[in-house]
Amino acid sequence: MITLNDAVNAFLAHKRAIARKYISEEAELRLLVRFADEHGIDRLDQLTPAVVDTFLASRPRSQARSFNHLLGVLGCLLDWAVTHELLESSPLQTRRRRVTATRIPFIFDPAQARQLLEAAGALPDRSRAPHRGATYRTIFALCYGLGLRSGEACALRVGDIDRRRELLVVKGGKFGKNRLVPHGPRIGELIDQQLDRRAQGGRLDDDAPLFTFNGRASISRQAASATFTQLARELGFTASAGVAAPRLHSLRHSFAVGCLLRWYRQNLDPAARLHQLSTFMGHVDPVSTAVYLTIAPTLLQEANRRFEAFAEPVWSEVAR
């Protein structure tokens, strides 16, 4: 019988063969392997319902979404094992926790985004963080202006910049996919300035990180998120009832909503362009993109305006 560790390795290899990253999922499965080892469990078939329940109970998670994610990863592993006839049946019997209504994301309007970028640009340097303000301003601008994920922006390399064609090559996005992201002159100017700052130390290799403070490692997504949160708090960006507090990922949400708003105002058909937005943002299908399309008040006003224009001939006929 296959060992639990070998089963986990084979499962991860299977997922990555179909372009799934499975980084956080691997960490959770390693917790299972470590737990089993501590309890003298080596083989996959030794995972009984009682053992699985004990493992889940040993990972206290206050939020339902976090617990359900762990449960889902474990379920995927065990279902895969059943499909490949490594187990007769899945020992997982625990049910998902009920998720309460989630708050809608904070959407930055252009004025708020401008405030944020100006405040980021004014951040003072630190002994180990030269050009700190300009660097974070550019990262936040890429998230807001191009809808990049924060990890994608932070991980950009010098060779990912195509100045001639005004393109970014975003590598290793969600599900391991690469994509080309075109940009306009304003974003291009920020990128050029960042490249010039990086080149002050001499010629750069294509693999050199675009955003770095020590010249070797990219700025981490966690560091960018912490800086963003500090700035949002200092600027007094408060969320209304039912809206989540602003976080770095809110800039990506704001990009998607901003695109939809512009299409409404230009009398374009948003439904016909959703596939384009989905491709631009690196989603596998428009359903994933729809998650980002929060109904902001300005967006609702534009949708109502369009509906009124569409229905006006009917109303006029009825009123006669």
C-alpha cells in the first residue's frame, strides 16, 4: 500500500501537470503528513474517519472560509485517491462550515486612487529601502491601472518589460499561466522611471527583479500589502456598512469595476466585452471575472441610465 507522503507527492504532481500551482494547498497537505507521522500513521489507508476528524480538530480555524479551504484540499486528495483506486472510499465525513454573508470589496474611485498614489510616492526612504516611495507608487499603479494581482506586480523582472511594444509579460499568474498585458504611456512612464532607478547600479540582467530594495530579491507581496494598509489607514479610507476595509487586492477590484463603468459611459455592450476583460486579467473564464464586478453606486447609476434609455420608447407608447 502506498504511503501517505507518496500519495501526497503524486497528487501534487498530478495537479501541477494541469497547470495548477497548489502552493498553499501543498502547505496544508504537508500539515496532514506531519500530523500523521506524529501519530504513527504511515500508510494512506490508515486515514480513518476518526483520524481525519482529529486532524481537522487540531487545526483551529476561526473563519469558515479558511476551514472550508482546508477541508476542500483534503477532500480533493482523498477523492483523487479513490479515483486512482488507492482507497476504496473517502474517509472524509466532516461537513463544510456555513459561510456568513461576505462583505463587498472596497472600490476606489479615481480621486481616492490618486490620493493613494500620491501618498505612496511621498513615502520616505529607509536605510534598507531606497526609492521606497516611487517603488510602491509604481506597484500600486500597476494594480489599479492594469488590474495586476499584487504578487504579479511585485514579481515582475526586467526582462518582462517590452518597451517597444508597450507590453508587460506577466508570468506565473494564477494557475501558472503567462499573459501579455498592454499598457498606455502613463504606465509606461512609471515603468521607465523604475527601470532607470534600477539601472543606476549598472547593467541589469533580464532576470533581475524590477521591484527590489536590495538588488537581489523582489519586494514581497506581504510587504506591499502592509504598506498599502498603513497608507489607507492614514488617509482615512473607511468602508461603509457591508463593505470590507480597503486592502491591496481592492485595487484589482477597482480596475474591473472601472472598466465596466467606462463601457457603460461609452455606450458599449459590457457583456460582449467581458471575455476581453477576463483574458486581460488572467482569468480562466468570465465567471471568475464576474466576482470582481461589484455593483458600486456609480455603476448602478449608469446601468439605470442605460435601461431607462432602452425602455423609454415603450414607456412613451404606454403613456399615450
